[in-house]
Amino acid sequence: MDIFSLDKEYIANTYGRLNVAFKSGKGSVLTDFDGKEYIDLGSGIAVTSFGIADDVWVDAVVKQLNSVQHVSNYYYTEPQAKLAQLLCEKTGMKKVFFGNSGAEANECAIKVARKYGNSVMGIEAPVIITLKNSFHGRTVTTLTATGQDVFHKDFGPFTPGFVYAEANNKDELVKLTEENTCCAVMMELIQGEGGVMALDPDYVKFVRELCDKNNMLLLIDEVQTGNGRTGELYAFMNYGIQPDVFTTAKGLGGGLPIGACVLGEKVQDVLKAGDHGSTFGGNPVCAAGAVSIIERLDNELLESVKSKSEYIISQLQNADGVESISGLGLMLGIKTKKDAKVILKECLEKGVLVLTAKDKVRLVPALNIPMQELKKAVEILKEVIAE
């Protein structure tokens, strides 16, 4: 089978694919059809939290497959209920809506905020503030929420009800709340697609206080930052704040599609029967896989994420060709003198998979990547950056 030719002929040309097809893998190593091995520092864009074909995850998924693979959300399923309990008990939140992706989770958060603005705040046309340089998804509404013009080209008209603030600019945020009928602020604490840029802690606390002062909601997009990625279970825990709503996906399912919109006390009862729904959301197989992920994100694992992050930074921060490093935990952006896309391709040739974010090399390896493989991959990355 000529996978490359079939792909070009039959799959929509929406991805700038790299010239490799993977046949198998285990942990943080993927193998192509020629038998060449690659150390994976991208984990499917922060998805395969415990690597490829993780035994615990596979067992949970297969067990559920052999039980019930799907029933509609008119009925109860054990994995969905258990996963919701874990998410709430570990975060102090109250309710969960399950979808299939980060974009769907963010759509739900937006609907919650709008209904809150209408029914609680009495705002006829509620406005949500998002941040410039943000990324919240590729549906028309989450694309509108995304504060980057490059993603808006050719897809208008857009959903009304969004305005954009400069990240870390308190005065601009206050001005927007004064000029608009705002119901919420929605933001990523680390702007992943925006260049792996972490927000200032002082600014994040200010946003929380401003939302409280104006009876607005604080929505935190944890689609990429969540599920242990930053060295805490969710990124907001690094900042000492509690959101009214947070969303998550990617690493939650460990490789299967699932998203969650997690609701705090203020909005736990905003959605009523019929207000929202999903055919596949909280699918029992996906939920069983997610349970196996969340149950293992304990303090020992999170501490290892922090120590691996420190290792990567210590090796790269003064390395030849490196200009700066941003991010938290195992979500890092490396600003390099060489073009990041060139580095990505050269790393691929040498058997290391990395990602890019704007003009940076992005690293989001599996949370449990073995140190031996991490060290080998970092050495190769250093060589490529310096060449």
C-alpha cells in the first residue's frame, strides 16, 4: 500500500504532513514502515500522556470495548460517571459536560457563559473577552474566540460577541469591561499555539479579581495545558486561582477523542435538559481510557514532570543556537536562531519528533518519557539547533 499516494489523492489537503508514516510504537518510541525508530517529543500534540500503547491504558480500553462500546447519553454508563467524579474531586469543581474535543469543550464553555450572561446577569447580548495570540479551536465560534488574525482569514462572517485584550495588559482588560456588556473572560494560562507563552501570575490573579468584582465568569482553556502537562494536574493550580469553568481534552483521553467542560459552583446548574448535548460525548470506551489516565496523575508523576522539565531547560538554556525558553512543565517552547521548521525536519531525519509553535520549537513529550530516551533526544536536538 502506498500510503503517501492514497493520502494525497483521497484526504483533504489541510495538513502540511511530514514524509513519514508510522506502523507501530511503544512508550515514547515510534517505528515507521521501514523499521526506523523515532523518539517522540510531541506525543500527538500533547495527547498520548503515557506514551504509545501504554499497557494500563490499553487494558482499560479493551476491557470496556469487550463490555459496552457505546450507548446514547439517554442512559448512564459507569466510566463516564467515574471520570466526572475524578475530575470534580481532584479540582474542586461541581459538574462536567463531556464532548469529543477541545473545540467542543470550549463551545460548551461559551454557551454556559452566554446563558449565564443572559439569565443571571440580564445581558441581552453578552460579550466574552479573550486574549490576543490565543487559540481556542477551529469551529466557527471557537475560531472567533481565537485572538489571531491568521486563523480568521477566509472564514468570515464570524460569530459576534467577542473582543480581544492584550495578554498581561490590565488597563486594556478593564477598558474592555467598561466598554462592553461582558459576561466572562476566557483565556489559556499558557498560550500554546501562540508560542508557548505563559501568562504573568500577577495578571492572572488580577483577572480573577476583576471577574469577581463584575460578577463575570473566568473560563480557563486547559485543552493543552491540562492533565499533568505543566507539573500540576491543571495549569490554574500553578497560579493559585480557581476558575468558574475550565475545559480540557488532548491528554485527557490518552489517544482517544474526549473533551470535558468542567463547571464550578457558580454555574453548575446553568445548563438544563436539552440545552446542550453530544452523541459521542463521554463515550464509555473513551471515558474508560481517560479514567486510567487521571487515576495515575499522582504527586510522584507530577514531580517527575517538573524534574524532567528542569533537565530539558538546564540542557538547552545556554546551548549554542538557543535564544530563549518559555512554558511550564513538559510544555516548552524553544526560540532558536535557526528556523524552527528547519529544526523540525532535521530532527525527524535524525530520529527525533518535535513540534513547532509560531517561530519556536515546541516540546510536549509523554509525561512518563524515560530519562534515557529524553537525554538521547535532547542531545540530538542540541546538535541540530547548533548546526
